[in-house]
Amino acid sequence: MTEHIRQQLWKQVALPFKAWRKKCDIVYCNDYFAPYLHWNFTTVQLFHDAFFFEYPQYYNPIWLQLFKRIAIPAAKKSAFIITPTEYAKKTVQHFTGIPAEKIITIYHGPKTIPTTTTANIPDWLPTQQQHPYLLHVGVFEKRKNLSNLLKAFQLFQQNGNSHYKLVLVGKGNGKMHSDDTVNILQTIQDLQLQDQVIMPGYVPDDMLGVVYQHAACYVFPSYNEGFGIPILEAFQFGIPVLVANNTCLPEVGADAVLSFDPYNPQDIAQQINTLLHNPQLQQTLIQKGHQRLQDFSWEKTARKLIEVFEQTKK
């Protein structure tokens, strides 16, 4: 918490002074918080999502108060707010009351993961021939809905797919109210999936590329996302993608993904089964994924940001 307070002192005192001294026209902040004080400059602020409003129980009360008393008033003074999806724009506008015309959607680009790598296949990764696997990459937070993915995976296995494994790349966030690691481990034990679920923890990017390359499909069951970069990562590596039919995931995936009800493990299992027993559908989604990926790049993101900055100076 001390580090957060120090960060805010820098953001609200040191940064405005430095911007004034350097005669900056615009200060762009991509972490929700922008300076409240404007000394002959204006601000543009990025809101990745509206989780502060939607899941207040997951945040430290002091951090939540800093958000409400600093980030929101500063956002209302900013020239523009950037959000990564139209869904995020709608939720931010709904909770903050900031006029919709001040909120601009600019898509993220894909994370740069090497598509050609010299990394060896790790010992813990199943061989695709004997044990094809479903993949999920992300932090073990409650909103990621991994317990329902585990329940769906058990149903999928019981439907004649016992040779499949599930690989969960990632780990908990260490936060008392939002970390779901204990529940995930308990669900694995309750469903007796200890030998079927592989949890390697954090995986470096060069090895992560190998993990994506050999996956049978990517499954994204989250209850809520602001963008969902793993969708683009899966497109990049040419594997079919299934996503929850809510929040921003259908917006990012468009017609290149298969969707399911994230609250219904049976529906998740059914859609996985449909996909993995239909090679033609898999190829269709892979091809559409490559096409959809062309709509996202950091170059496009930067160009649109520059357009916002130019509009801000008018």
C-alpha cells in the first residue's frame, strides 16, 4: 500500500510539476490515474475496464478510495478517456457519467510472443498425439471462471474424450479477495482431475509460444474482461478459440470464435466437444482468426492515439 501512495504522490504532485516545467501540451496516462491538477497542459486517460465499480470487494479499501476520489475526478477533467473496447466504453460511461463523446475506443494490439522459438517442449507439456490439450492462459482471478471450466472439462472427458488434458498457464494474483487459487485447487480435487489438469505457473514468452502452438484449442470462460488479449494470441498461433458469450469477448473475437454460456458448464463442454470433433469448423475458425487478427496492431493503436492527441490540441 505504501508503494501505491508513493505512486499517487508522484502522479499528483511531481508529474504535473514536471509536465509544466517541460511545457508539455498533453499528459497521457495509461493506468486509470491522471493528474488532477492541470498546469497549462491537458490530460488523456486510459481506463482498461470498469472493474473498480463492478468488483469493489476485490480491492483494498484505501486503493478504492484513491480511485474514487482521485482517478474519477481527474478523468472528468481529462480531454478524453480511452477504452480498449466498445464494451469497456459503455461500462465506464455507465458508472462514471462521463459523456460518451469524451470516451474513445482504441483496440489494443496483440502481445509480442515469438512465433518461431528455439525453446524445447517442456517435460510437463502433453504430447499432441497421445494427449491433446485445451489451453487457458491468465491470472487465477475469480472473474476468470476457471472452476466452471474445470467442471466443463470433466463433462467433456466423460463424453469419450478422456485422452484430453487441460493446461492452465498462470497463477494467483496474491490478493485476498480476488485470488481464486484455493477454489481452483479444491475444484480439481473434488472432481478428481489431479492427473488431467496441468498447472505450470508462470511461463516465459518463448516457451509460451510452444504451449500455444501445440494446443488443440483455446478456451476463454471469463465472466468479465476489458479486452482479452489471449484471443489475439491464439489467433496468432493458429488455434481455434472458444469464448464466453458476454462482455467484450464476442466483440474482440467477432465471427472467428465459438461462444458458450460461461455460467453453464454443460454448454461449455458441449461447445468444446462440437469444435474438437469437427475438423472443418476448426479450420474455418483458424482462417477467420488470421483474418480478424489483421484488425489489431500496435501501429494502428498508436496512430489512433495520435489522432486523439491532435484533436485534444485543437
